[in-house]
Amino acid sequence: KVCHEREWCLSLGRLVIKDRVRGPFRRATGRFYVHPGVRISSTEQRGLLIFQDGREMSWELRGAIPNVTASSYHPEFGRVIDNQCLQVEFQGNSAEICFRW
């Protein structure tokens, strides 16, 4: 049996999300979908979320490899809007991402 645990830690100016997988598994992937008005930039284990108004939020990843992928947002039936997804491939049984603003 495989079990996934997620811990959220919100404090002043940051959000830390910790994921852990227990049990037998071959690979694990976490996904963070962003609003269509937000763009993801990535350089190795860190990057930025860039908002339409120019504001930025940094992110840093531990224990996983990031990959920015194309995705779609469906706000209502028959409506599709392009967006992005930050996909994180676990390197072991746990990963952590920290968003700072």
C-alpha cells in the first residue's frame, strides 16, 4: 500500500509544502497548477511565479527535479484556457517546495 502525506506550513512571507510517499513505488510526481495569468520561470531547483501585474513570487525545490509543462484551466463547461503546471519528479520518497513573497 502506498500512502501520500502533505504538510502545509504558512508563515509571514512564505508557504512551505512538504510531500512524503511511503510504501513501494517506482516514481512520484507532484503538480502545482497556476492561474492562467501567472507564468512560471525555472532554473534548476528554483524559479519565479510571474503575475500579470509584474509582481513575482520565488520558489525553491528540494528533493525533486522541476519541469514546467503546458496545461489547461477549465473555469466552466466548454471553456478552455491555457496555463502552466510546475511538475516535480521526486528523487526519493520526499520533496519540499518553498514559495516566498
